[in-house]
Amino acid sequence: MGEGTLVLHIDGGARGNPGAAAIGVVISRPDGELVEELAETIGVTTNNEAEYRALLRALERATELGARRIRIFNDSELIARQLTGAYRVKHATMKPLHAEAMARLTRFKEWSIESVPRARNADADALVNRALDARS
């Protein structure tokens, strides 16, 4: 992907489903240089909604940082497959989040998303837990 590329590791989680939720975003350059980390609570929601909200926050920051190309890594196969069109979005709550994500993705010259095992997304997962632990 080259110049203007950012790598986004994202995660969202809820303690309880629904329950207290947070997002974690790790933004880096393709060479691994850390650009930014975000750990934010987002109120009470479901795990899937938290995953989408993490994606939307990451896309917002990538746009603000001037990225033209993005590589997204998450540990939610559902979200990844919905974004690539392999799965339809059936849940009414998810439809507007999916639509907003697809609209934001069109702002990038190139994008990809890959669902990876949680161990390969550990930093973003740790940020979710840090945000949730801080609110207690």
C-alpha cells in the first residue's frame, strides 16, 4: 500500500451483552511505528456495536491524519465479512453503523480488512480493557 498508508488494529467489547462497553484503536505505520492509541468508553451497548464503533473511530482518526490507504485488523469475523459483502447485515441496530462505515471507507483510495485471532490484536484488546477498568 505504501505512502499515505496507516494500519488500524481495532477492537470493541462489552462486559455483559449488552453492557458497559469500550473501544480500543492502535494506529501505526506499515513499518510498525506507533502513531496513536485510543481507549474510550462508549456507554452501554453490545459487543458487535462496540466493534463497529471502534471501526468508525479508527476511520475518523485515519481521515484526520491524512491517510489515503488503510489496512484494518480486527478480531471480529462478522464485522470483516459484513464490510467485504460476504455477510449481509441483518440486525436493525447494525445497519446504520455498517452504512456509515461503508461511506467513510469510500474516502480512502484503498482499504482492506482482515479478521485475525485475538492474540494478533492484543494491543487493541488491552486498550478496551484499560478503558473499562478505568471507569470502575
